[in-house]
Amino acid sequence: MFQFGGVNILNEKIREKITSENLFKIFNRFIIPYLSHNERDFMLGLQKYCLEVVEPKIDPTRDVYYLFPILGEAGYMQRLYPYQDFKPFGMRYELILAMCLSIIDPELDLARVVSGVLAMNPLYSHGKSDREHKALDDLMAGRKIGCICITERERGSDAVNMQTQAIECEDGSGDVYFEGEKVFTTNGPVADYFITYGVTDEKNPRGTMYQVLLERGFKGLETKRLGILSVPRVHIGQTLFKHIRVPKNNIIGFAGEGYTNLFKGLVAERTTIIGSSLGISWLSAITGLIYADLRKQFNKRLLEFQAVSFPIAKMLVDVMAATDLGFQAATEFEKIARYPEKIDMVKYNAGFSSGTKYLASNLAHRISYEMQQLVGGVGYTDNLRIDKALEVSKIQEIIGGSRNIQILLVTQTIKSILKLIE
Ligand SMILES: Cc1cc2nc3c(=O)[nH]c(=O)nc-3n(C[C@H](O)[C@H](O)[C@H](O)COP(=O)(O)OP(=O)(O)OC[C@H]3O[C@@H](n4cnc5c(N)ncnc54)[C@H](O)[C@@H]3O)c2cc1C
């Protein structure tokens, strides 16, 4: 297991037990009952790759991005959609990928999800031009880094009413100019590709929103890093568009299509984040479980104190239930993809995925925070991965929309259900 460079004060016998291999062994015991044979085989292959190839290459003093090609060459930048001959794929496989990678390195998985799923998804679903197909291939291979630019300084939760301007060129080329600023762009400061949204009329964002692919090197594109302390190996930034000319070939969604594309993509985004949050929950829960089983105080193992073992048991029950719900959300996602015309189901699924995202990301934070108390001081050091998990869980709860916004979406779904009895 990699460490971030601090002194190791873990008891030697405990250290040799808290390995990623052992974390996976325990995780598998809990998780395998939820899986089909194919899913189990996929997961075991992925874990082998994580242990033999990915983990030995993790250098905690470096940003995570040099690990992308290593994931890409085995088809692990994403598993939502087909890429080369890598099989199987689908949202349930993507969930397994996010969980296992988060157990190994939660910061790596955060950056991967943004590049491999959030930025990739619009290109896969709506990309038509050669440029867009090239970008898609680069992202899936992990050769290049992607990001998604929705949030602005003055428009956070109210993302639809954006201020970034898309100005249609009057020379008949079909190109647009982009003018404005986005903030909180995960991967932005190092990204090669930027999925970006802007409107031609601020008063009519739904009817005029464009979705475009910007590329590093476009004149007028500037990125700067924000000071986000919790994930030092992931760059999160400010992205500036200073009258960038966007060629027609880089327009993914024209006026109005941008809005529909944006909202269709959010369910995939949220469901993948559920996987990362569950992985973080399992990482903290199992690490603490092994530690409490071996650490002795007052001549007893910590797990012999009910004040320690009961909360851990409750955490495991909670994360098992959340994992079951997460897989259900992934199954629903796959079902909806087959029946996009069933609007009621689509709407219900949007609310369901929001509710599950809220629950899983909040649980990841709660488990990591509580587990720190239960294992004591060492849980605050880099000797265990609990503190890292806690820091990343904070980001998981806001990225893809804050807790309140997820709950707001659930209440909207509830309102539409109540219409049934009006
Ligand atoms: C580390 C990090 C990474 C991120 N990565 C990305 C990214 O890659 N791309 C991207 O586009 N964005 C990204 N975001 C932005 C993130 O999605 C926004 O921060 C989030 O949508 C909230 O916007 P805001 O921060 O402006 O808060 P605000 O919208 O100002 O909200 C402030 C508070 O008010 C609450 N609130 C607002 N409106 C309502 C309402 N109607 N009902 C109830 N409560 C409400 C919110 O829940 C929140 O608690 C990231 C953010 C962070 C912190």
C-alpha cells in the first residue's frame, strides 16, 4: 500500500495486514452476492490489474494524470461504453470499476471519472465529426485528459441560467465564438479537451444553449488552478474563454441541443459518482475493520469494545444497503438507455439517481469521518488511507451537484408521482 511520505507509526503486524489485496478480499466477500458471474470475473480481473500494475506505479508525490494511459491500455478509463475489444461494458461494470479504483486510490478515480466518463459521455452520445471521434478515442485510451465546464462564478446550482456567451459567426461558416468564464473545472488546468456550454441568449438558455468541444491550444483558451486543498494530486481550475473561435466541427450540440444533451448526460455522471462514493465508503470501512481487529488497548482488541464494534457493524450494514441501491441505479440506467421514449421512466430515474448519489456520497463522508474517531490517531496520518478517503468524499458530495440539489431533484420527482392521484 502506498503512503504519502510521512513517518510510519503503524504496528508492523497491522501494517502487513492492511494491504490492498486484503481490502479486496474482504470487499469481495461482501460484494460478490450482488454480482453475476460475468461481473464477478470482470471484477477479479480488474483487481488483479490494480494490484499488479496500477498500485506499484502510484507515486503519491505526483499528480494522478500519468496513470491515465496505464488505465487506458487495459480499457479501464471507463467501462460504460464499448472501446476497442474491451468487454464487458455497461453501467454496472462502470460502477465496479469506480469502486475498485477508489479503494486503491480515490484521487485517481476522481480525476478518471471526470475525464473518462463526464467528458467522454457527451462525445460518445452526440459526437459526429472526426475531431469529436478523435477526442473520444484519446480520452478512452487515457492518452489525453478531459474536463467538463458547466459551473460559473455566479451560476453554480442554477447551472441552466449560464452567462457564458456563444456568439454565432456571421460569415456563414457555422462556427461560434465563446466568451466567458467557468470555475471549479476538475482536471481543467491540465486538460486537453473541454466539454463546454454557453448560450446565445441569456434570457432563453434552454432554447439557445450550445455544447462544444474546446481543445488545448485554441486561441483565447486559458486555464488557472484553484486552491483546493483536499485533493492535491488533482487539478481543479478556472477556465477562461477569451473570444475563442470554435470551428463547426467542434460543435457537439447546436443552439438548444446543448441544453438537452447537458441534462441527458447528468444521470450517467451521477451514477458513476455513486460508484466512487461507494468505493470510498468500503475503503474506510474495511481499513478500520482490519485495524480495529488487530489494535490492542487495555489488553483487548479494539473490536472487543462494543463502542467500537457496533458502529463498525452499522457502517457495514449501511454500505451494503447503499451498494445494493447503487447497483439498482446502474441497472435502471441501463434499462432507460433501452427505452428513452418512456418519459415517465426517464424522469423517475433522474430522481432516483439523484437520491442515490446524495445517499452514497454523504455516507462516504460519514463513514470516513466516524472511522477516523474509531481507529484513533493513526487514522489521521497517511499510514492508513482513511483521511485521504475523507477528503475525497467531500468533493464527491459537491461534484455533480451539491447535496441540496440532489434532494431538490428528488422532491421534483415526488411531485410528479403525486400527480397520479390528483
Ligand atoms: C472540488 C469541486 C470540483 C468540481 N468539479 C466541477 C467540474 O468538473 N465541472 C463543473 O462544471 N463544476 C464542478 N464543480 C462545481 C459544483 O458542481 C458546484 O460547486 C455546485 O454545483 C454548487 O454550485 P456553487 O458552488 O456555486 O454553490 P451555490 O449554487 O451557490 O449553492 C450554495 C448552497 O446553496 C444551496 N442551494 C442553491 N440553490 C438551492 C436550491 N434551489 N435549493 C436548495 N439549496 C440550494 C446549495 O446546495 C449549496 O448548499 C465542482 C465543485 C467543486 C467544489
